[in-house]
Amino acid sequence: MPMDDGPVTPALLIWTAQRVINQHRKSPSRCAQCQDDGCEMLTWARNALTAHRE
């Protein structure tokens, strides 16, 4: 049965994006989603925080 905790709040989105960015700052600067040509999660996190600041 799928879980539905309701809509994603702005605070949760920001927290998640910050966690993704912090994970990439730690050695070896990669996450499980990283590929040789970049990381879609890191791109999403940066874009999410940029959009929130606007």
C-alpha cells in the first residue's frame, strides 16, 4: 500500500535540497545517484534552492 503523507512543504523541499548538497561536499563528493557526467540529484537540489530564493 502506498504511503501518502500529504503535499511536500517548502520547508521539506529546502531541507532535502540542502541535504543533497551537503552530501556532495563530503568526501568523495559523490552520492549513489552520481554518474561520470554529473548528478541529477545535485542539479535538482541547486535548482530547487535557486527557485526558492527568487
